Amino acid sequence: MADFISAKTINEESPWGELTEGLSIYEPGTSAAVMTGEWRTLTPTFVEEKCKQCLLCVPVCPDSAIPVVNKKRLDFDYDHCKGCGICVRSCPFDAITMEGLD
């Protein structure tokens, strides 16, 4: 494979000849550097008073957008959440709802 510019340095001034075909990313760990939350059409809302801290929602999130600190689930990382709704379906306590964006 040819040498391509890093995903972290791609911007509007990147030469087209140095980009990967289809803008495929082959290097690991790039999702933290890219704010993908703006792709959302639905937004999950954390209802803390209903949450039992079972953490069933955490491993099913494909974007690791549910932070856990000291074994306690926190509010969503909306910079990376894409609004897929998998967390809503995994919560047995209705502690997550989905809201439409205006």
C-alpha cells in the first residue's frame, strides 16, 4: 500500500493524490480525534434518576460514547454519539430516551 497522509491531518487542503480510495481509514484509534456526533438525527437523553448503574448500555455502544468513571455511568459524550439507539434498547429501566433533533 502506498504512503498516505494520516487521518488526523486530513483537511480541506489535503492533496487528493495522498488520500485513500473512498477516504478509507487504515490506522487505529482515529475516532477520538474526529467529532462524529454531528451526524446524529436522534439524540439519546440520560435520565439519571431512573438509572440503576447496571452498565448494560456501555458495552453495546458502538462509539464508546457512554463514559464510566469510578464504576458509575455518566451522561453521553455527544461529540461522538451518532444516535443509533442501541443503548435505549439495552436499558431495562427506561433510563435512556431518544429525542428528535429540530
